Amino acid sequence: MPPRLRLFFSILTGVLLLIPALALYRELSRRSDIWWTPPPMALSLSESQDRVEIYVRGKPLGALLEAKQLSVADAGATTALGVQDIGLRFNNWDRVRATRLPALLVYAAACGAGAVLLLVIATGRLAYRGETRPLAV
């Protein structure tokens, strides 16, 4: 392969290698603490029963709230807690990480294949050597 053509294909492959490399870097450098439920969207105790159960001294929190057995001392005044006073926020990082895994594997495979292709082209291993005649049988 002529040097100019090899340089062209090396640069082209390098540029194409940047696409999955930048996507992989962007995915891996994201903050992992942003996956919490926003405070205004905190779920009530009844809406979150499929994901969490909270117990206080062995008793379910919902039952204690309905019986008005929990109270909060605030500035000297004691008030009983109700179900509407409890809001739960969830960290969805485990779910997000599981959905990101296939894309990360594809990006990593593309980076590996691109690096191998760049190495093969840059070192001249794809040189055309022409056809040779088979030896007489």
C-alpha cells in the first residue's frame, strides 16, 4: 500500500475510533450520585411498598404511623407523625447501571476493533502483494 494511502486510512480509522472512545469515556465519567429520585418527586410510603419496607423496632412503619405511635419533637412541641409526613427517595443507580451495560460493551468492542484495525493499517500489514501462481501439481 502506498505511504500516502496508508496515512489516509490510518487517519480515517483514528478519527472513526474516536467516536466509540468518546462515547465510552462519556458514559464512564458520568456522576453516579445523580440517580436519586428528586425531592419533590419523593414517593409516599404506600407507593413504595413494592421496593422497600421500613421497620421500627420490628414493627412496620406504616402500622406505627396509622396508630400514631411515632412523634417528632420540634421546638419544644411534640406532634404525631402521619403517613403523609413520610416521603421516600430511591437511588436508581443499580437499574441505570444494568441498562447501560450493553452499550458499554458495544463501545468497548468497537474501541478494540478500531485499535486493531488502526494498528494493522499503520504498520502496513494490509499491503497488497499480488497473486502468485500455484506450484505445478
